[in-house]
Amino acid sequence: MASSLAAPTVPLVPVGGATGPADRSLAPDLARGAMLLLIALAHAHMYLYGQPTGFRGYALDGGPVDRLVAGLQVLLVDGRALPMFAALFGYGLVQLANRRLTAGAEPTEVRGLLRRRSRWLLAFGFVHALLLFFGDILATYGLLGLVLAGMSRARDRTLLLVAGLWTIVFAGLATVPALGIVANGSPPLPTSADSPLEAVGLRLVTWALLAPMLALDVVTPFLIGMWAARRRLLDAPGRHRLLLTRIAVLGIVIAAVGGAPLALIDASIWTDWTPGGAVPAYALHSVTGIAGGLGYAALAGLVAHHRGAAPGRVIVALAACGRRSLTCYLLQSVAFVALFAPYAGGLGGRLGDAGASAVAAITWLATVLLADLMRRKAWPGPAERLLRRLTYGPQPPSRLSNA
């Protein structure tokens, strides 16, 4: 039964429990660290308030620079980073299962471990939404792990078939938000609440509705990430350079072409759109975002291959951020609430989309520098350490010192 969790062509990593830096592949961590910039850009404008917004939450009355930023982010960021992280999450689940099986665990124990970790991710997501951000993605991955952990035993053909069929289902589901926006306009976001107590209630209500929807959005990249882990596409990118190049080029091009119509709408360039054009544009943007997310992950694999022998300070710092991605992700929300909320810094009522993206980039850079400092001090990310302890129980310090 152990072989059913990994294709026979995939050598398992003979490590149990947590993974130390010497055991980790560069590409997944590099991808997480770099893509946290896209997460920050995608989330920061959601903290703005007092302006009418379009399909992806960007202000309709912004200046030329704001419109340019909105168009570029709809084209390259929105709906692209989340699928990429979902693919990496599926990739990581298979890696974790392989390590535990090689360490002698029974398949039932492994599935229990995956589901326990997923339940704790769901709990982390609830607390994150309660205190900081309604658009939490931790609960999304927790739900995926709980529902789809059993797919780690499926054959490759089954994984790819289900992923393909779900893409068709998702194309239909993706029209639902667009139809609602066309009929009623963009709903107000809970980030505009005037008091912390009011914000808590609004965040939880929005999160409870949004988290299951986000999970449905990323089933396909999650399953493809599982398939990719069996072939060690990111663990051994040099052996798969041609395939990764094709995925990177095709994925990013498909995402850019598919996202262009909605980008033109949200940038207020295509102003005479009709529901008959906008709804398909929204669905096309969503579906092609899957290709973009996979393309970004493949690109990280190629960079890791070319720079793996001598990664340099920038690559090392980005990978350190990726190893502490949970901590850095949560720190982004802490910073955004402190800076943007009406009851805190109040920048959400004064900045436009371009200003919010500038704050997002600076915040992300600060987390990269902090993660690199923690790397040099050999400190794990506190959120990663807590999740690991909750998942595995107490472990020797040598295990916990590596994020």
C-alpha cells in the first residue's frame, strides 16, 4: 500500500517528521517566498474602502497610475498566486506522506497525520480570519487536505482525470461571482468596518462564505501538485528542465492572454462592456489562472536549477522566506490591519490601488529581510514551529530548529 502513495519511478526521501534545511529542495521554498509578493499585492487593495470597485475589487475612480496597476495585477497576479500555492500544498502533502512511509509509518497513520495537519491549518485560518483578514487562504488548504488527502493513494491517471474534469466544473462555477457583481455590484468588504469589534463579525461572516468557495477554486492545481511531487519535478528540476520550461512558458502566456479581457475591464479601458462579455471574461480569467499558477511554480523550479549550486543572497533570502511562509503570510495581515484599517493607521481610506500595492511590496520585502535574519540566527518561523508541534507533538530541539 505504501507504493500507492508514490509512483514507482519516484524515490522516497528517507526522513521522518519535519524536514531540515539540508533535506529541503530549493525550488518549492523559492517559489513560496517569491509568490508571497503576489499574495501581498492581491490582498492589499482589499483593505481600501470608500470607493466603488470593479470585478476584482479595484477602485473604479482611480487615477491613471491606479488603473495601470489594477490592469497589471488582474493580468498577472489575481487568481494566479492562489493556484500556485495550492499546487505547492499538494506537492508538499505527497512529500510528507513519502517521508512518513519511508520512516515505517502505516498508510492509515499517514492519512491520519495529513488530516490532523489539515485540521490545524483550518484552525489557523479561523483565527486569522477572526483577528486579521477575511480572505484567509490557510483554511482553504486545510479543507483541501481534509477532503482530498485520500487522493494521495490514487493512480496518476486518476489524479489527472479528476483534475481535468474539475476544471470544466470550475469554469461553470467561476461565472457565479461575475453574475452577482453584474446584477448587484461589488459587495462592500469587511475591511471598511469602523471598529475592531464590528470588523470581527463582518470578517467571520465573509470568511465562512468565502473559504469553501476558494477551496473549490483550487482543486485542480492541488491535484496536479500531487502528480508533480510523484515525479519530483521541483526536487530534481534539472532532470525535468524541458517539461518545466514548457509549463512555465505556456502557463504564463495562457494566463496573460486569458486574463487580458478582464484586465481591460478593471483598468477602465474596456468601458462599454456588457454582461454577455464581462461574465465570460471573468470565468476565462479564473480558469486560465490555474495555468498561470502552475507556470510560476515551474519558473521557480527553473531558477532553482540554474542558481542551485550558487544561489546568491537574494535567492537564499527568498528561500528563507518560503521556509517561513506561514509566519510571513500572517505578518502581512498584521501589517495591513495596522496600516490600512479605519481604527488603526487609516491608510485604506486615503490610498489608491497603486499606493496599496507599494505598501504591499514594502511589507513583503520587510518579511523577506526578517526571514533571512531568522535564517542566519537559525530560528524557525514561530507559526511553523507551532503548527509542527500541534501536528507531530513534542520533538527534539534539532527537529524544531529547522523551518
